[in-house]
Amino acid sequence: MKRAIIVAILLLVMGCQGKTETIDLKPITLAEAYPGDISEVGRVELLDGSTGERKTIKDRQKIQHWIGQIKDIQLTPDINQEGRTGFIFGISLYKGEEMKLGFIPNQIHHIYYESNPEFEERIRSFFEEQFGRNY
């Protein structure tokens, strides 16, 4: 009887162990993360994570100028991939009505990246320009 209980406990413990998914942690650019041609982005939605306020940018010239500034900046994965909460800048890129990529400055496709001052400054500047206030 004790043996059956021990076996049952072992099976339960083994069953509770989830499969560990390996994540390919390699440097990436926004252009590489975007599924398709990033020059086809026609709408950008900005979300101020501190207030919940949203802005939609449809001016293709503004969009392409800003994307041109950030699309090739290399982002380095953070060794620490533990979950985090909260953000200040949320960005969604659309082609037509379809959201193609949503990200925050330190997370793309559920992978966390190290702080990149150039990337963050260009995002901050765009938010300040669109929302009309400092961040």
C-alpha cells in the first residue's frame, strides 16, 4: 500500500512538471521582428501605460519617418526572462485593419530585451510629440 502511494505521488509530481520551452535568445531589430515588410505599416496606435490614453497615427509620412529611425536598432535579449508588469509605452503597428506587431520598448514577441537608450529615446520622443507632454 505504501508503495502504491509513493508511486502515485511520484507520478503526480512528474505530471506537474511542465515542459520547458526553450527560447532562442538572439539579438533582433524591429524590422526583423515585424512579420512582413515594415514599410507597409499604415497605422500606429500608441498607448500611454501610465494613463491609459491612446493615440492613433495614420499619417504615413510621420509613420515611415519614425519607423525609419528605430527599425534597424539592434536589441539584445535580457538574460533574465522572468515576467514583469507595467509599461509606459505600448505600440501597435497595423497594416490595413490587421495588427501585425504589438510591443513595448523592452519586450517583443514575449521576449524581454535589455534597455537600449537610443531605441527608448526615439520612442519617448515620438510619444512626447504625439501626446504633447513630457515623459
